[in-house]
Amino acid sequence: MPSLSADAIITDAPYGVGFDYKSFDDTEENVKDLISQLTPHILKLKRCAVFCGVPQMWMWPKPKWVLCWSYFPMTNEFSPWGFAQWQPILVYGADPFLETGKGPHPTVITHSKPPDRKGNSHPCPKPLPLMEKVILRTTLESELICDIFMGSGTTLVAAKNLGRRAIGIEIEEKYCEIAAKRLSQEVMQFGGASCADPVSAQSASG
């Protein structure tokens, strides 16, 4: 992170709810510690969008605003107050549309159904169409995106589909392998090697 050269971060961070990550103990205490280490690096970039979950919103530094991604009316998710039909996206930095004089845009991003956790080895994948919408809403076409919790590579696949440049960082090698397979038509980057394609995946373990 200290040497990261990117314009924007779009990432789905750990939630501290005990997901089965082999390389990270997903506890609330560990997530809070991770956030405290990441905050200085996140805030120095042009903009950042973080999927965090409602209970985790207050673990993060105060955002510029909170976007909402909603899958109303269909849901199989529950909360202490009933059906969970929306999730927050914390955003830092300037709105790319207002910054470039293109006027205000909606702060609610809709998707027709909740996440499908079947058929993906990652415990908390985000829908690919949703990630495409988030990229289009939170970044400029010229910006280099980084997903610092790449997981199975959905952000990078979305960036590839949109013709955007993106870098992924992931501590678990098996998820890097999944991401590489999903992006198998592209020239990949591992461990800092040169990359001819705008989309790359990188393992934090080297």
C-alpha cells in the first residue's frame, strides 16, 4: 500500500463476521486493526469506494458520502430489523461527475437481485453487473483502479469489460488463481512483473 500507484480504490473489505479466509482471521478486532493501517493510504488517493456492510460502517473513517446499492424488491438477506434490501458503499474524495462538471448523478445503485454465493469459492462475492455500475459511478474513464481485497477478481473482470485499467491485490493465492482464470484471455501481472494489459492481478504473498 505505501508504494501503491493508483487513482482510485474500489474494494469489498473483510466484514469481521467470521468468514472462512485461510490467510486472515475475520474477527471484528482484526478488521478494525486492518482499517487503521489502511486509512492513511486510502485517504491519499483521489477517490475510494468501500463495500463494508451496515454494522461495519462505523469502523471506517468518516466518508464524504454513503452510496446505497439496493436489490429491492428481491432478497434472501436478513438483518436485525427484517429483510436487508440495501448495502452501503462508503465513498471518499470528490464525485467524479461533479468534479468534471457533468452534474449530479444518483447515489442509489440498483441491482435486480441479492448476491449469489453459489458457484463461487469466495464466501462473499459481489455480482459482476453491480461492480460494473459501481466503477462507472465512482471513477473516471482515465483513472487506474485498485482493488486491495481482490478476492475472486470480480472488480478486475468488471474493469476489463468496461475497458478500464485496474490492479488487484489479494493475500490468498487460491483467489489469485481464480481471478487469473477469469481473466485468462489477458496478459497478467504477478509479483510486480511487467504487464502489457490494463487489467492485472497480484498476490500479496509474492
